[in-house]
Amino acid sequence: MSVITDLASRAGSAAQSLWEASGQLIQPSLRLGVTGLARSGKTVFTTALVHHLTRGTNLPAFRASAEGRIRRAHLAHQPDDAIPRFPYEEHMAALTEGRRWPLSTSRISELRVDIEYERKTGWRTGTASLALDIVDYPGEWLLDLALLEAGYAQWSKQTIEASYRGDRARVAGPWHAALKTFDPAGPADEVLAAKASDSFKEYLTALRAGEEAVATTPPGRFLMPGDLAGSPALTFAPLDLPSGQPIAPGSFAALMERRFEAYKTHVVKPFFRDHFQRIDRQIVLVDVLAAIDAGPAALAELEEALDQVLMAFRIGRNTLMSRLFSPRADRVLFAATKADHIHHTDHDRLDAILRLLVNRAARRTEAAGARVGTVALASVRATRETTIREGRETLRAVAGTPEAGERVGDEVFDGEAEAAIFPGELPETAEEVFQGAVPPGSLRFPRFRPPKLAVDAAARMAKMPHIRLDRALEFLLGDRFA
């Protein structure tokens, strides 16, 4: 039955792809996926991208913009009526009027920007248009795709083993204690299933709140259940299964296994089929600075997570047949966010660390014909650069308004006063961060409020400052405006 279902799914996907391919002749479009791991700035990136395109900001590294060939960009009706609209206006108001960072991404959303431009070269001349469909979704959902290739016993073993690594063992203590009380061979029990699931979710919540929040442990929907909250598909957990023994029918482990498979069928596969496999280009946002400050163990966790991210992508050079039957993402950009928290002299070092983190997976991806890039950026720049004196030494610093309650040393900020802070320096070579060159907690990265934008006499607000957002746009979109 599963084979028939899979064939039907493939046929449906091919029909959808054929419909979309025919639509390209009338309205060329590009689907850009925006995702990232916890607290990486996905919502801010999407908001800033739309802001600069629709405002007509001159973006020097984005060639079509720098050459004045972007005639007009405006918000349009999105093509997928069943997907929530990305609340761009609400997020812009939070950034500019409230000087608050928007709420984090907790569900998939979409926005279409119609872009009119002048062609630059080739036999076609004159005005053309591109519909840019931006699909914003949580990175935790992306890591769930690895579950499609895993069985329940394998997933349980890997998840439990990972919970004993590094600082996770301390965080996982209460879950480990609860795990010992569940008998996999015992009878299936609904009350016990809920207890096992709740205990596991508490562990996942503690993980996300801890120093290793840069990495994630699936299932991603456990912390973002939405309308699935309380459903059997979200009420399961790993069990400490006896090695090499099959799961007995009717047992507690069999109940957990059935719900694990239900999660893949009703949650993971529809996301892959309806949204993920239709993405043409992808940006993955990463809070590399948080991992550096947490130490080599957190960096290793991040490297593993990014490898899983690239493994999840269906990547490669597209042909007519692949677009119809097996669409691929042909460009993937990894972006180290919050570059405004460090001096510009460290931006290239941050980029180099990110390149090292994705190097292994990038080589595999490029062998499949796709392009993989990296960039250090700040979608919205919250600081300016300055210098401070410390004894006889002049230090390169950043200045901004730390959020209320942020602390640096003994000083606690009120959310109104501006402060100049020396964040520390990144090592000259990327390899040094994996060797402990940056002691955990030695960097200073308070959370700054969004910048206060000036308004001119004509009531026009100043443009939103950024760092290298234009480079990201050129990599992701530049070839479509030739």
C-alpha cells in the first residue's frame, strides 16, 4: 500500500511541477526558501529583503540594483492560498516604530514580490518581470527530513546516545531518570505515552534554551505543534530498546513506533512534498557567533547540524526533466548572522569560520552541480563602529542600544542608554576556534535594539542599514536579472 501511495505522491508532484513549469512561460518565478536554526534571524532577513526591494534601495553588490535596472518591485498576491501570508507590515512596524525584533518563525509563511527590471544582455531586450516567492519556514522542520530515512529503533538509539554528549548530559538528567521508568516490552498505555512524550519535550525545551541551542534535535514540531498539539502523531518519545531485539506487537515500544511513523507520514512527508521540494534557491541563516562563544563542543554540534541541513536538500543542476519530476535547489547560501556585533575587520574571519563549518557538506553539494556560498551579514545593522580606550590600548568596538536587562560584566542596561562595547576578536585562522582559541564566554554579544531611523522633512524614513545583504541577494538572485 505504501508503494502505491508513494507512486501517487510522485505523480501528483510531477503534475504540480508541470503546471508550474507551464506557468513560467507566462510569469517567470523563483521560489526562495528562507530558514535557519534557532535564533538566527530568519524573520528579520525576510523583512529586510522585502523592505529594500520594494523601497528601491541602491544595493551596490546586487548588480541589477547597482546598475539601476530594477524598475519597480511591489508586493503581490501569493500563489499558495493554503499557506499563511508572511506578516511583512507587522514586522516592519516592530522594527521601525517599536524598535523591537519581530517574533521568531514558528510556522511556514509566504510572500510574493513582483519585480520589474531591464534586461542587460542577450537576444531579448526591454522590460521583463520576475515573481519572487519567499517561503519562510523554521529550520527545525528542515532537520526533520532526516527522519524519513530512519526507523524508530535507529532514531531512539541515536537520540539517547547524543543526549550523553558534552553538556547535554546535565540538561538531559531528568529525562534520563524518566526513561528508566518506561518498559519498552510492557503493554501499550496512553497515559504512559503522554508522560514519556512530555518528559522528552521538556528535554528538547531545555536544550533549545541552553548553550547548544545552535543545534537542534528532531522532531521539530514537538516545540512548534500548532494545530497538531495533543495529537497521537506528536505523542511519542525515544525508548531505551534492547539491542538486536525486534519490537513485540502490542507492546509500549510498538505504540511509540507506530506514532513515530505517523509523524513522518502526516507531518514530515507533506512538508517535503508540498513545500520543500519546490524550492529553487535556499538561504540558511546561522548564529555562528553564539556557537563560537559557547566553545568547541557547540561548534561541533553546529557543524553536524549544518551537515544534516545540506543532506536534507534535494540539490543539483536543473534540467527540463528534473524540473518536472525531481525539482532541485541549484543554489544554497549559508549566512552567518549578527555580523554587526563585531568590528568589520572580523567579518571575513567570521565568513571563514562558516566556510570551514560547511566545507565537507559543500564539496558533496557542488559535486552534484549546485552552487554553495557563504557570507557574514547583518540583515538589519543595530550598531555603528567606534573605538574605546582601555588603559593605554585603543580597542575596536561597536556601539548601540542594548535591550533592557542585557548585561555586560557588572553593568545591566535599561534599554534606552547607548553603550560602546568591545566584543572581543576572532582568531586569525578559522581552525583555531575548534582548538579552543576562544574560551567559552569570553566574547561580549549583548542583544541590541534595532536602530533608530531618522525621518527627513518630507517624512521619508532613512533606509534600513545592513551589512552584506546585497551580497546575499546577488548570489541568490543575480543570474535571474541578466
